[in-house]
Amino acid sequence: MAATVNDEVISNPEESGNTINLADRDAMISELAYYKAESRGFEPGHELDDWLEAEKELMLE
């Protein structure tokens, strides 16, 4: 059986042993982006910015 995207694991090359499942990563980014939107009252037009900022924050952890 072929591997799916959900089976893939990424790692931060700067920190050995720091791996995360891609599905979990996307869920974490989605949750962070949601809270960013919520703090702004869900004002439309900032969805991509919220997602990219959430990605950046997650990668810095």
C-alpha cells in the first residue's frame, strides 16, 4: 500500500528528533489561525495572513 500524505513526517533540520505528522501540523496551524481570526472578530480578508503567521509561529516552537 502506498504511503499517504497523512503518513508523512517532517522534521526541523535545526533540531534533531523534532518530528511532526503533516496532518497534525495542519491541524495545529488551522487552530492557531482560527484564534488569530477570532481575536480580530473574524474580519474577512486576512485568512492567508493568519495561516502564514500561524505556520511561522509553529516552526519557531
